[in-house]
Amino acid sequence: MPVNYHGEKLEVALNPNSLIDILRHCRGEVASLSLIDGYNPFILTDGDKPTALENASPFFVIMPMRL
């Protein structure tokens, strides 16, 4: 999966099956992942505008795993 990434390098642990299930519900070709660090929940939106949550439908909150 191609990824456009901006910012500092982060390491995040998550259940890949959860991410795949969410991506199956996305209608478009682009999904945006908004995160602060590898320890706090992050948001996945269906579309390429991660800051426009009120216009995004649907959006998902994902909890990372602590290793």
C-alpha cells in the first residue's frame, strides 16, 4: 500500500486485522490516518482531508497496542 507520510518517524503497534477490516469499509481509494504519537488513539478517515472530521464519513478511532 503506498503511503504519503509527513513528519517525524513514528513506531506504532496495532492489530493488522483491525486495520484491514476498517479499510474494507472505506469507499474511496484514499484513507487518511491522523496521529500524534505511537501511544495515543488515532483516527482513520475515508478521504484525503484528515482535519475535516465533520465532513468525513465514516471515521474510525483506532487504539494502538503497547509492546
